[in-house]
Amino acid sequence: MNPIAIFAATRWELQAVRRGLATDRVATIDGVRCHIGQQGDRTYWLIQTGVGPTAARSVAGRVLKAQPMSLVISTGFACALVPAQVGDLIVGTAVSSVHREGTWTVGSDCVLCDGAVRAGLLIVAQDAGLAVRVGTVVSSGTVVWQAQEKHRLRRLTDATGLDMESAAVAAVAQERGVPMAIVRTVSDLADEDLPLDFNLFLRPTGWITGMQAIIGRPSSLAGLNRLRKQSRVAGGRLTEWFQRYAETDRESHRPSR
């Protein structure tokens, strides 16, 4: 059976997954570092994409071109667009990109998540006693940091979760004919603003601009501390879920064909 590719954007998200799925070797594919581990007869490839759809598409494209996979999982943190608690799981049924140029629009790139795999993911969550929100996921090319924008996206898309990478990863998986799944944990909620505009950090001089924004707005420090705590909860829940996932029988999660 071909390996399972698990893509996460940041090193913090990847570390949370690696705490749940032990890896024992590293391979480099076209410049992409892949952490590889095995549980029973399953082999996992854990891969950091970087933040945003451009980075995610590039990394996923290079890996999936070089290495056949039986399943692609997009994982990490997400914003809940529906009522939820920090640390809840979001399991995707489908994913689309969203774009903002004055107003929000939905891309024509909807990809369905594999139904048989999703059923298996939900069984794992149920057995672990974890709260789950199931529904569509939308991916934005920018950080959606204000509550009013999150609510606009919810009204437009009726989506359950929001991230930045899943649509790009799903597009590559679809091109390669590989089943797709999304399982993420909630790190921020629809009714809360993030402490500052994190898009500042994604620009070429991002860290300088971002730090200047923090210095110029000392009140953001309390919000950053809150987000750090929420991310720690989300990371812990991600670790817990992947520990349970690795323990399950692979036949329960075989992709449908």
C-alpha cells in the first residue's frame, strides 16, 4: 500500500502531528524535507508546506509528482466559522478557495473529500471522545483576522472551517488522482478578532512590519498571549487525534475507489 501524505503549514502544526505519529527517518524530494514513520503496515509522510496556497501547492506538487500516495491529509489549525470550542476537530466534506477583491467570491475549484476516509476519521474521533464539526472548508489566500470578515464568509459559503492551504493541497491531490481528507483543530473562533493583522508578517519585510505593529499597539500583547494558549490547546488535540488515528486498523480508513 502506498504511503499517506500528511501536509501541515507551519513547524508548530507539524510538531503537533509528529508527537502523535512517531517518525524515524527523513527523505528529501525535490528540496522538500519529508519526515517518515510507520505504524503497523501504514507508512506516513509528514510534510511542512509553509503558509498559504502558493507554498502549499508548490510543496504538495513536488512531493506527489515524485512519490505515489494512497491518501492525502491536510491538517493543522483552522478557524471555526460555526459555533465551536477551541480544540474541537473540523473534518471536511469538501473544500473550495475563497478570494477577496473588494468582496468575497468563491472559487470554482471545489474538491470533495473521500467519503470512506471521512467515515473512518469520524470513528476515530468518536472513540476518542473528541468533539467534531463536520462540513465544508474554505481556504483563503490571506489571513482572515477580523470577526466581521469571518461572519461574511460564513454567510457566503455556509462553511464550517476556514484555513489557507487545504484547497491548494486538494487541487494537487485531485490532479494526481489521490483521495483527499481534511482534519484540523480549531485555534480561533468566528466571533473573535485575531490580536493583529497577521498578513503583515507574510510580506517581504514582514517580521519588521509585524513587530512595528505590535510595538505600536501594546494591547495586542494580551491577544497574542490568548492566541498562544489557544494554539497550544489546538496542538495538543491534534496530537491526541493522530495518536488515536495511528492505532486504528488501516482497513477502517481505506479510500474508496
